[in-house]
Amino acid sequence: MKEPKEKIYVGSGKSKFDGDQVAISVCLTDLPRDWMFEYKDKKYVKLIVQKKKEEDQYGKTHYVAIDTFKPEQQPAAPSEVVKEDLPF
């Protein structure tokens, strides 16, 4: 599956402390449920924080988007059956 052409923006951020830190805000309402996944009974979403080309009118220097990358699934190789020499 290829990455969608349009990014799914869910927040923004601002560079602080001479660029050593980026403070971000994420709008939980904008997080699409179909990009959430569960692992060990906890819910997650993969995000990307990327520097903007230019600072916006509110001083935001970064944006937050859903990481929509999904690797192409390779067909599973048929498992080889190992025959053991059994005494019976």
C-alpha cells in the first residue's frame, strides 16, 4: 500500500530552547480511529513531527501528522515440514 497523497494533519508545534525541543499539541478529536491500533491492551497511533518550510502566523514551526506508511506485505513462504526420525 502506498502512502496517501494528502497528509492527515492532527496538530502543530513550536521549536523552543534554540531548537533543542519541540512542544506539540495534538487534537485527539482529529485522530482517525482507523489509524489507531492496540498492543497489549493499550491504544496507539503513529505520528510524524516535521519541520515546516516556514514559520506560520502563530509562530508554529512544526506540524504533526498521522504516519500512514504501511509496508507491502510479502507473501508468507510455505513452512517446511521437518520430519523427525521417531522410534515408533
